Amino acid sequence: MNKNIIQVSDLTKRYGEILAVDHINFEVEKGEVFGFLGPNGAGKTTTIRMLTGLSRPTDGGASILGFDINSQIVQIKKYIGVVPETSNLYDELSAFDNLLFMAQLYGVSLKERKEKVEESLKTFRLHERKNSLFRTLSRGMKRALTIAAALIHNPKIIFLDEPTVGLDVVAARSLRNLISNLRQQGMTIFLTTHYLEEANLLCDRVAILVKGRILVIDTPQSLKAKTDKKSLEEAFMKITGLESEVLAIEKGK
Amino acid sequence: MKKENKMWRDNLRGIFYIALKDIKTYYFKPPAVSWGIVFPITWILAFYLRSPGSFEELVPGLIAMTILFSTTAAEAVVINFELRIGSLERLLLAPISIAAVLLGKVLGGVIFGFLMTTIVTIVSVVMLGLHPNVCYLILIIFTSLFAFSSLGAFLCVMVKEVFEAQTLLNLPRFLMVFLSGVIYPVSKMPLILQCFSYVLPLTYTVEGLRISFSDISGRIIFPYTLMLMGFFLLFILPAIRLLSKKFE
């Protein structure tokens, strides 16, 4: 049996003259934390948008849980949860109502709905703020609630787009613990991040994407060993060629 | 077959909960209530005070205006604001079609419009002692609610920003108030304006409502409801296409 839960083949996205994602190929295994790394504008978010049905590929495709993203995206959406880069729940609804709405939208049964929402609020330590409007929550709480919303229907895969951006140290750490817990529960996690130490800590494998093309896919340990660097950040700089750019800038000073 | 049924059920559930969420989040707020009910009443009163006569004759126009303004009162916010802040994307991530998302938005306007129109109609009927044909009234109100809510959705998906949508919405709204027989009967307009008024959906609402409130028996309402259903399709189908294009 194929253990790949996501299979991407020749996935391409073009916006006019700009090739945002250029014929990329990769697989994600069941239960894996797969990191998608790259500088700004590398095509990380565009790839997530195509895999989650928010954007149509110009060419190529992918299958998620055996469903084709070009023709069976509605079926795919039942089994995935998505946490976008910016928390986009409803400002005028309370934490409880936001989760309840998501449960209703995803068809969580009437019996389970309220119980599931309560449980979720407790898991994410938001129970005391359950009646607070979304707009009144702190950034960390908003992020946690957005993740809770993405998990309310028990998805098999979760897509996390820059989950810790803008969070303080404590909130980011608590979020990383949460991702680790999800991984232990066997969930497949597709993660994009700018923070390479975060990727080093969390990811089983990472893909490095530059200008829409995948340069390398490997484990963080192997990347460090192959580039003879101590940290994933240094390995990333070397692989992407950013190391020489930084050196040139420093010399210019 | 079973799979298709399940998909239909998912879509219907999505439409219902999106509408409910929009009503809870946006509709019962002062701006929507003001546009939906206060504005039409003020207008009609202003016209009545300028040339007092039989207020009963203005009732179909008042109801028509309430339908028009209440269904479209918050659609710019419901669609364009959510598009801008990314909340609409959250709906599109759910396992329902784009058409279901947009129909949910339209249904929100319909429900709010129905509540506002019911208040205005009941108050008018009771205060003026009118005896409308209730079946006709319900038919014409419902088809109008769907036609105007889909008109609002269509205009909103054509533009990006909330203020652009509001400006764009005002053009047909005011054009229809003047040319659809709300205040001035279509039959007394110059011929060219009469022809133009029959391109506007509000004309069919006003005419349909006049029939519902008139004593003349034998006049049928179905041509008007059919026209309004046609307008609903005319607006909703391109609106779905436009929204889908935004996410290509």
C-alpha cells in the first residue's frame, strides 16, 4: 500500500509572466511533519493554496489521500485542516461561536458539536475566554483558536502556513509543543516556516524552495551533514546561495 | 448517487450555516437596519409629505424599497470585507462548493430582507386596514428577495473593496427607485423610460405588489414572479462564475 498521503507531480502556477511555482515534485508520508522552507516569494503559500483548493494549478497536479486536487477538491477538503498565515476567523463572533460555526460547516454531528467545541477550547487553554469576541483575544490566542478551528473536524492532514509568525517566545513555544503533540497523535503536518530552528525541531523532512523550484528534499540532519554545517539555518544559506549574497553585502560595508 | 446526495446535503448545510453566521455577525447592526428599514420609510414619508394623497398607493412602493434596500444592506460587508480580510477563504476551505458559499451569502440577505419586509408589510396592512391577497404577496416578496439579494452579490463580486461595492450598489438602487414605479407610476412616464423600466427587476416587484393589494380579480401574478426568478438566475450564475475566477 502506498504510504504517501500527499503526492505532488509537476505542480505549476503561473501568474501572467511570473512563474510562482515551477513544476515541483514531492511526496509526504502519512504521519510525517514535512517542512516547506524558502525565502519570501519562493512559492510556499502558493503551493499550499493549490493543495487546499484556494487556487487552481496552471499545470500538473497532486493527489491527497488518493483524491485529485484538480477534480476532487471538495472531497479532499473534508480531510484537511488549514491554518493560513493570518488568523482569519470572525472578529464579531466569540471564541466558542467561531468554533461552533466551523463544526457546523464541516458537518460535525449535532450530538458531538458542543462537546467537541468545549473540549477543543480546553485543549487550547481558551476555555476561560470562550465568550470573548475573537477581536479581543491576544495574537497568540487568536493563533491557537485558528488552529483549533482547523482541527475541529478531526482532519488527517493539517497545513500550517507560518504558524508562529508574530508570536512572542512563550506563545511560539506553546504552539510548537502543540504541533509536536499532533505529530504524536499520528497527524500528517505540512508546515511552512521562516524559522529554520523551528523546522529543525519539528520536521522529519524539509523541502527547500527557491523561486518556485525545489532545490533539495531531505531530513534536517542529513542536510546539515551534507553541507558540513552545524545548524539548519547555515545549511539553508549555503543551499540557497544566500550565504554568498550575505558575504557580498558584508564586504560592501 | 449516494455520493451526490451527500454532496448536496453538505452544500445545503453550508448555505444554511453561512447565512445564519452572516445574520448574527453583520445584519442586525445599526447600518444594516438603517439601510434596510429606516431609509425606505424616510423616503416614502418625504414623498408623501411633499404631495399628500392616498398613502395606500405608496404601500407597494414602500414594501418594494424595503425589499431592495434590506437584501442589499450588508452584502458589501458580507462579501467584499470578508474577501479582503481573508474570512471568505475560510469558507472556501470547507467541503462545499463556491456556489454554496455564495448562495449562503445571498440567503443571509434574503432572511434579513424577509424580516424587515414582514415588519413593514404587517404595520402597513394593520394601520391602513388593507386586505391584500396573501398568497400573491408571499410569492412576489420571496422571488423579489432572491432577485435583489443575488443582484447585490453579483455587483459585490465584480469589485474588490467595500466602498467600491457600496458605490456600485447605489447606482441601480437609486435608478430603480425613480424608474420602477415606486413613487411615480410607470404608465405615466415617457415611452422610452417605460421601455427602460421593464428592464429593471424592481418594476416587476412594484407591479406584482400592486396586483397583490388591488381588488381587481383575474390579474395573475405569475408572469411577474417568473420574471423575478429569471433575474435571480441572471445575477447569481455570473456571480458564481466571477467568484470562482477570483480563486483561479
